[in-house]
Amino acid sequence: MNQLFSLEKTCPDTGARAGILTTSHGSILTPTFMPVGSQGTVKAMTPHDLESLGVGMVLANTYHLYLRPGIEVISKLGGLHKFMSWHGPILTDSGGFQVFSLGHLSRINDEGVLFRSHIDGSEHFLTPEYTTKIQEELGADIIMVFDECPPYVENFQNIRQAMERSHVWAERCRRVHSREGQALFGIVHGGTYAELRRQSATFITSLDFPGYAIGGLSLGEPKALMHSMLDDIMPMLPGNKPRYLMGVGSPEDLVECVARGVDMFDSALPTRLARNGALFTSTRRYSVGNARFKLDAMPIDTDCDCYTCRNFSAAYLHHLFKSEELLAYHLATVHNLRFITRLMEQIRQSILDGTFVSFKESFLSRYQPTNAVVRAEQKQKWLESRQSNNSPD
RNA sequence: GGAGGGGUGGGUGAGCGGCUAAUACCAGCAGACUGUAAAUCUGCCGCCUGACAGGCUACGUAGGUUCGAAUCCUACCCCCUCCA
């Protein structure tokens, strides 16, 4: 393979960067957001839709595709690109995340993870070698090492143990990976412990992967903690390789994390929110099912250039959601994905223009976080003030 | 005309002497969702006081029995089924 990543420009005042990622299924411009399509489909979207929204790369999931339809099916039908008729780049996740999110179904040891299928109860044993092999078979352009992703609440000991296991697994994936034209990314772990994060970044970069992911963040920890982890790690990752922050996809997070040097993001958030009727606008997100939209003749986002906003009123979307019409999910997903891809385009352009800092500031001052985020920030401040009041002894 | 069944909060519909402002579902209102077991989940949903809590009015209507009734009795009004 030729060079995977080339850096075009960096923002002198932040860590933000613009670059180009080149795969055998085309090039994409970074920073980029990759919508999640675990089962070989971004829900409610055709590949044609994705293309016209400006989506570059899509995500698929090893765990889900392995269980259904099964790797041999996809293999016989010509690989994942052909199977799902998406001819742009694909990134497959190893299924490591599922080890944690489906934790009650699994047993984990140094060798690998014993799963019970959530579909039919059958038992499966996934190892680093096996998931790498599966991902080679699927034929994605970028694949991920098999890792363990413990929840945010785990204590230091558990986080360290999971991190160390992930390190060994990363090495094992690296050793068996051989498919040409396919890049295997390492994943930095360490939870919210700066010390572990640095340790992990040192180890993972020593394995010399073509790209590096940051895993185990955006799992409910305070935003400030996620930011400080990124601030710690990013300078340790080689500048000439792509950096991928796993599982991040809210508008404010994307802006904040690009500023810290991230090139690639994925998240189920924009598409899932869309299906649940929560739509992004430049000032905040709205639940289009709310009564306030019943008679609203304007598009949900008057600044948006997407098919949905160019053709339909908020009142119509409101009606589609209330009546549970299938079109609701499609139109809403079109909008949210376009909102995010446009945001990434704007970010990139501002980096190239040298105006990223002002773009970031004006976006963040305009964009109102959700009640939950505001509340979480209040709680954090409250806890800190309590701690400082109670800690004189 | 005769026999039987039934009338419960916006709707459907449980409850059949105290634990019942009343199960459940729907509708309604709001919130959540970040490497997707998610077109999902959570909360509220008689009226009044901002909330805690409390007060008021409620199970067709009017009486009655009882310490206590949506639940038992009587009368009336209405609805449904069957037979003539």
C-alpha cells in the first residue's frame, strides 16, 4: 500500500489537523466522521444516500457480522464491500467493545473472550488472532485490534489489568495480520488515569501501527476528564499517522476533540438520535416529536442544505414520528448525518483557512449542550466545591 | 313484554368491602441516548399549591347498610345480548 495518511495542515494554536486518508477504496478528507453500520448497514440509509451526504468511510462490526450472517456468507458473496454494495472505505471494529457492552454474556481470560450469542445462545470463543482473521476475511480497509473496553466506573486495578491485556492482544493481532492493502490500527487504553494512558500510548506506538485509536473514552466520564486524557496522549502519538477517537460523535465533542488533534471519529449517536426523533441544529438539538413542532412550517434546521430540510417542514417530520411512519427514520437520519458531515467539512475548511480557532469558539458559544450535559457539569463543580470544603484535615 | 349482562379517570379495560387517586395498554407531555442486542429506554399523566408534603373532588344518578364502599342493598336513568 502507498502511504495511508498525509498531513496537509495543522492549526498553530490548537492540535487540529487537516489531512488525507488514502485507502484502496478511495481517499477521504480528515478530520472525518464515520457513521456506524454495525450489521453492514447504516440504519435507514442506502449507500447512495451516504455518498450524497458526503460520508467518506463507514464502520461495520466484526462481532455482529460474525454472528449473522456469518463470515463464510460474506466471504462467498465477495467480501463486505460487495455484500453491502458500499464501494468507499470501510473500517471494521474488532468486537472488543462488545466484550464490555455485552459483558453479562461473556467470560474473559488472557487467551480471549467466551461469548454467548445474544441471538441464539450459542457459544463462541473470540481471540485476537481469530478476530484479526475474520476482519481480513471481511476485507475492510482499516481494521482494529481486539481489545478489552471496561466501563468508566472500574477501579485503577481493573483498568490497568484490562489495559495490559489489551496490549498483549494488540501485539498478537499485529503478529498475525498479513492482508495487503488493509491497515491494522492499535488502540490506546488506560481509562481516565493519565499515568496508564501514557503508559499505553508508549507501548502501543512502539508496535508501529499505521494508525492509532483512542479507546475507552466517552463512556460517561465528565467531558473535562476526556479532554485532559486527550491532552496527555495526543502529543505522544506520531504526527504522520492518523488518530482515531472511538465512540465520539456529538457536535460539541467533535469540535473539542479535533482541536486536540483527532482525525477520525465514529459514533452511533447521530443516527440513533435521529431514529429517536432528536435532530441537530446549529444552536442545539430538538426532539421533533415535541408539541412545539406540531404546526411548525419551517424546516427543523433553517441553515441546513440536506434533502430533508430542503423539502419538509418540522410539522411534517413531527407527524411522521407521531404516526411511526418509516419515512421518519430515513429523513431524520439524512438530516443528522448531513449535519455532522457538514460540520466536519466546515472544521476542515477552517483549518485550511487558518480560521479554526474562531470557528471553534463561535460554534461552541452558539451550541447549547443538552440538559444532561449541563447537569453533569453542575454536579462535577458541586462535587469539587464540596471536596475543597471538606478536605482541610 | 320476558330473561340475562353491563355502565370505572381522554380511550380500551382491570379491580369487586379497608393495602385504591384506582392495575395494564393506548393516547398525551417531557427527558435520555456517544467503538448500535436500540424505529429504544425512563419519568409524568383528576384538580389546587413552584417542589416536599398536603388539601379537594372522584368509579352512571339518588338514597341506604357499614367504623370504612368503585366494590354490598334499593330505586331510577342509559347501553348490550337472547327469547317472544
